[in-house]
Amino acid sequence: MADAGKRPGKPRDWRHDRPAVVAVGEQPWPWRQQQQHQQQQHRPPPSRGTTLASLDAPAEARGGGGLLDKPLCRALCTARACCQQLQLLLCMLIVICSSVSYNSTGGYTGLFSLGSIYYYQYGGAYSGLSGADGEKAQQLDAQFHQLKVPPAQVAMAVGGALMAFACFQIVASLFRVPWHCPAWLIAEAILDVAIAIGLVPALYFYYHRLHEIYASSLCKERENLYQSKGYRGFGCSLHGAEIAVGFFAGAAIVAFAVAVVLAVRGFKIVRTLQAKPSSHSYEP
């Protein structure tokens, strides 16, 4: 008869019937379960991390906003764009290392005329030479520098041209040329193949020419002159900057080879998305 005073047909209010204290381990009351369910429904979905792989997907498939969803960042953070930036860095290092041999002309006569540390180490700081030996050292340095200028100029020109090509690719991606013209990716892949193959004989001729220079009688005479005065560092062998040129060129060959695969993959994805009626822009 406890429920005799209640109006018929009215739902029971669990808030008036619940005890003041719920024992530990006891199941919550139905009103509490309903409140927890509402909280879970209004809870925002967990954020999805952004990776290079997710950036290669369309914007609708990634979901969410933020800085990484800006058009500029999407164009520069794809796998293909990162590979092009790596190409730009490696070609820049080739130019820098090649310029060491180009700028090392030799001909120091005192401490006040010292230039860079590379110039002092590889150029010919013959402050201890005087008279006829000093004049001969000047002539040998000038002639030896003239021998090393052509391969250094060629290496700098090749590195600069590849830098310009990498910059051109990055700018084209910023203007969404691969999306509007998918054939651009095929042309890019063909050029990357040509560059990767062409760098191999270029490296061979570069070191072959340096070997001829260091094996010449002029280099041997210059080395003997400095050794007779107790100077070291003027031997007829490759120095660190010339070795670094080969290392960075080898890394550039690998980078251009990887760019071929990424360009072909991007071409396939763009054609697939453009074939769909509801396709949206995509950064290959």
C-alpha cells in the first residue's frame, strides 16, 4: 500500500527513491546511467594524428582542421614535397662543397691576408717561403688552381641547375599544377629518371678529372716544395670537401630515384580521384 497515494499512469521518479549514500561496489541508479550516457554522447570525438601518409589523402578523408590542413602546408608536407625539399638541400650542399676548391687560389704572403680556414688549409699559406722559393710557390699555386677550376665550375653549375629544378617543382606543387594537369607528374618522373642516371657518369668524370690533376707533375712538384719547408696539407690527394661532393651527389641520386616512384604513385591517385564524380582536390 506504499504506492496508494501516487497518481495512476505517472512514471516513477527514481530521484525520490534513491538512498542518500550508495554503498561501495553497488550499481548506480538508472538516473545516473542516463546522465553518463548523455555525457558520452556530447563528448567530442578524439583527434586523429596527422602523418605524412594521412596528408596524402584527400582533405575530406583526413577530417579536422588546424595548421596542417592549410593549403600551403598540405602542399609542402606530402611525401613527394618532402623528397623535393631533400633534393634542394643536397644540391645546395654540392654547390657549397664545390665552391671550396673554386675559391682556394693560394698565394698567401702573411697572416694579415688570411681568408677562410679552407683557403688557408688547401690554398697555400707559404709565409715561411721567401725569395725564389716564394715566387715559385706562387706560380705553382696559381697553375694548380687553374687546373682545379674547371671541374669545380662544372660541379657548381650542375648543382645550381638541380637546385633550380627542385625549386621549380616545389613552386608548381604550390600552384596545384599536378592536380590540374596530371601529365605534369609523368614529365617530372621522366626528368627525375634522367637526372638520377645522368649523375652517375657525371660523378665518374668529376673524380676522374680530379685524379688526373692530383697525378700531374705540377701537383707533385708543388707537394715536394711545401714538404721541403715543413708544410703539410698540400698533398696530391682528395680533400674533405671533394669527398663530400661525391657523398651528397650519391644521396641526391637516391632522392631523385625515390621521387620517380612518388610521382608515378601521385599520378595514379590523381587520375583515380578525378574519375569520381564527387572528387575533390588532392595534393600528390
